[in-house]
Amino acid sequence: MKFRFQYIYFAFLLSFIILTVLSVLFYKRLMTSNQWANKVEHSYAVLYTLSEVDSHLKDAIGSERGFILTRDSSLLEPYLANSARIQPLLDSLRILAGNATREQRYIYQLKKVVSDRLLQIRVNINKAALEHESDLDLRLLQTKALMDDYYLVTSQLIQEQQLALDQANRQKENYQRNTPNLLFALFLFAAITFVVSFFFINRELRKRVLFQQQLQQQVGELNRANTELEQLTHTTSHHLQEPLRKIRTFTNQLMTRYKEKLPEDMNFLLTKIDASAEHMHGLTADMSNYSNLINTDERPVDVDLNYILLKVSEKMDEPLTLAQASLRITNNLPVIKGIPIQLALLFEQLIDNSLKFSRKDVPPQITITNEEVIGRKISDKILAVFGKTLYHRISIADNGMGFNNEFAEKIFELFQKLDSTRFPYQSKGIGLAMVQRIMVNHGGNVTATGIAGNGAVFYLYFPVPNR
């Protein structure tokens, strides 16, 4: 499954890269085609402006010749109108040339020739108006020389623009011819990618829908099984209590009424029966409590653990006193979000565990410490936390029998007892499992370390709320 998803991710990544490359190529080709099209428009604009300059200049020259021949001032109107239009056209040519040095040089020469020719037209008109014809032949020769220069510059500029126009047209046609093919390839690949993506997504969606249906069915079956198990646990616990109470009642009556009459071995057996019934009574109660921890609807509230521990110590004052135990809290405990009843049960089980596994003739010493620690890997099985998450770490240390650290995780499993030979009924093997379940319910976890014969330490990790 993992390999298949990696293959799909690779295919999508490859498709995205290919689409990106095709899109970039298409964009560049389109931009290049637009650049050549702009150059074509530029060449046409230059040629059109040159034709306008040529047309207006020829009209002015025609007006000049007509006036010289007829002395009719009405023929000067084309000269006056067109000579004023030529200069703006030459300026627009200069703007069109931009940074093209060669074009600018031709336009500069053209502007100088045209200006000289317009000046000559004005001189010829003024002299014709005053009837000065003495140097007419000389002026006509000068006119011919200027016009030859004009035609030379104009032809060079037109030839330059024609070459640029031909090249631009070829390039534009080339890019325009290939651009549809590239666009079609881009569209075709995008369509194929879309169809294939739709196929894979649809297939995965169907599988996920089927998986979700199966999961819902399994969840429903699991909920029904949990409900039946809860009912079974409750019923078993409830119905076992009554026969256990009767067994204890009858054995107590036998030991009370007939203690002196019964043999010693019979009294010993009755004592064993009563102890077994008491152990079974506590075990069924613990099983019911553990079942309630798994299926709880209680909402967490702000809980002061100092108050919880105070109430627990008051409740356990008798067993603490009988064991000559000392309970010491080195610093204040935090206020956390939790379920008060469960937290009380948590500390009660841990203190009871320290009392049960105390060393003979050594008064139990239980020390509780609180500190904040940075998040770390707490447990591979239940909770893995990395980074800078803060936790309240509450340590419950004792000087009891301890244990080997190889059993550090095993002791939190249901019905696991490490020293059943010495304490056959004192430990039911469910107390520490309840401790772990309570910690999981509160978003944390519990770990333990120990030294055989020299005490143990239990660490409770409660997440610190965001500040």
C-alpha cells in the first residue's frame, strides 16, 4: 500500500513537472511570437511614416514648382499645409527607432536633408515672388543634389526596414505555426493527466468509501461488543458480590460459633476461604472500576491536585498509620484539567501500591515531587511526544521492595504480579493498570523505574495547557 501511494505521488509530481515545462515553453513561445509581431508592426509603422513624409514633401515640391511657373499664390497652400506636418512625422520616426543606432543615423540624415530641402523651397518661393531668376539654374542643381541625397537616405532606410520586416515575418510565422501544436500538446497532456488523475482519485475514493463502510460496520460491532462486555462485567461483578458475601458470612459464623469445637486445620482452611473470598470481592470491585474508566462520559474540569492528595491522605490515614508510613510532598502540585474521581483513584492506587510492596521492618517513606519538563519520548506503546511541549512530571518515590527495570512496562499490564509468592492476595494485578488508564484518559502517561530491594519511582506526565 505504501509503495503504491509513493508511485502515485511520483506520477503526479512527474505530471506536474511536465505540465509546468510545457506551460513555460508555451508562454515563452507566445511571448517571442508577440515580440516578432511587434517588430513587424514597428517596421510597418516606420515604412508608413516614411511614405507620409515622402508624400508631404512631394506635395510641397509640387507647390513650389507651380508657384515658380505661374506666380499663383493659391498654389502655395499645399506647401504651407504639408511643410508643417513633416517635422512631427520625422520626430515620430526618431521615437520609433528607439535605441536602434543604425536607424537613428539614417533618420538623422533624412531629417537634415528634408530640412535643407524645405529651406530651399522657401528660398525659391521668396525669390520667385521677387522675380529674381538670375541664379535659378544653380538653385535647380542644388535641388537635384538634395533630392538625390533624400532618395538615397530614404531607400537605405526602406531597405533596412524591409529586411527587418522580412525577418520578423518569417520568425512570426514560424512561431505562430508551431504554437498551436504546442498548445494542442499541452492541452492533450493536461487532458490525459486529468483523466488519469480522475481515474486514480475515483478508485481511491471508492476504496476509501468501502473501507469507511467496513470501518463503520466494525465500529458498530465493536460498540455492541463493548456494550455487551460492559453489561457482562457489571452483571458478573454484581452477581458475584452476593455469593462472596454469603461465603464470608458463613465462614465467619463457623469460625465464631465453632472455633473451639473445630480442629485447628479446619479453622486454618476456613481462614483461607475467607481470605480468598475477600480477595475475590476486591478483584470484582476493581474490575468494575476499570471498566468504568474505559467507558466514561465525565467532563474534565480544573482540579487542584493538592486538594485531591489531601483527601486521599485523609481516606488512607488508617493504612498509613498501621504501616507507620510517612507521606511527604516536597512542593506544590499543579492545577490541571481532569476528572476528580479518577485522579483521586490514581493517587490512592499508587500510595496503596507503595504500602503493599514495602520492605519488612522498614517503615514506608513516600515522597511526592512536582516539576515541569520539556516534552520527550515518554512511551513507545501509548504516547510518543517530541519537541518543546511542556509536561507536569509528578514523581511518587518509595523505599519499598522495588523491581528490576526489565519489568518496567509489564507491571502496568492487567493481572501482572511480579511477586505473587510473597504477596499472593495482597496484589490483584489491576491497580497499576487502572493508573495507566487514568493517565491516558488525561492525555498523559505513566512510567516507572526501580531498583530491586531498594524502592521504585513512578512518574506521572500531565500535559501543560497552552499559556
